[in-house]
Amino acid sequence: MTIKQLLASTFIILLAFSCKTPEARKPISKSSDSFIKQSININKAVVKREESLIKAIIKKDSTRTYFASKNGFWYTYNKKNNTDTLKPGYGDEVEFNFNILSLDNDTIYSRSELGERALVIDKENIFSGLRQGLKLMKVNETVTFLFPSHKVYGYYGDNQRIGKNIPVKSVVTLNKINTDETLTN
């Protein structure tokens, strides 16, 4: 065999083996789902405990009618507006007052401390329970909300007065709604 034939055959062999499709590599270590499963079980237990506390408060308060929202919190009307039909929606600016209490009615943040607030619905950062609760209200209504911790500050708290996994009560008064149309005119 000549050098040309040897190089040609070597080239053909290399070409044939280089066209092989890559094989998938197996992972070196396998991760387990045990941490995720444990976290899910802990969170389910926290939600169940908080819902039990809230349902016990509702059961004791026989003078009021409480409603369960589809968003996972409960509320009752302190002052209801039966004449208006307008409720805030996406992009509407609302002005409101609220406080935050423990489920035992201890003041965490007072109404005067928080002051009157204005925010644009779904465009500004506020805890999810209050954002969803405001959408249920009409002007001049005052509503007491009972929020499980996952609807307020959840696992981390607010890094000030509300600790982790603390359900709260909030009394909210909706003072004004500026609809999206009135904001653009």
C-alpha cells in the first residue's frame, strides 16, 4: 500500500466515525424531590392551620356575615354601598384607608400611621390580598378582610412588624375610584 492509499483510507475511516450522532450523557448525580415534597407538605400545613384560625374567628362572630373570596381570603362588610355598582378594575386609580391588625385585634399598623393611600389597580406593588380585596369594593364601603399569610407577606413577613407566616385582619375603606377613562381625559 502506498502512502496515498494509506492516507486516503485513514481519511475515509475518520470521516465515517466523525458522522456519528452525539449520545446523550447521563447526569453524574441525581437530585431528589424530597426537599420539594417536604416544602409542599409544610406549606399545606401552614395554610390549613391559618384557615382553621380564620374559620374559628368567623364562627365566633355570629353578628356578621362573612364571604369567602375566590382568591383565598374572607371578608365582611362593615358599611355597604347598595346604590353604586362601580368597582375598580385594571388600571383604575383608587384612594383608600386601611389598617393591619393581628387576628387577635392587636394593631400592627394603624390607619393614621398608614394614611390615605392612592394606587393604580394591578400596576403598583401592594400585597395581593389587598389588591384583590379592593376590586370587590365600591366607593364609601368599609370592609374587614381576613387574610391568610400567603395573601399578605407570606414566608418572609414585611421585615418590620409582621413576621413570617402571620395571617392578618385589615379594615379597608374605599374613598374614591378614578376609572381608567377619567385618568386619560
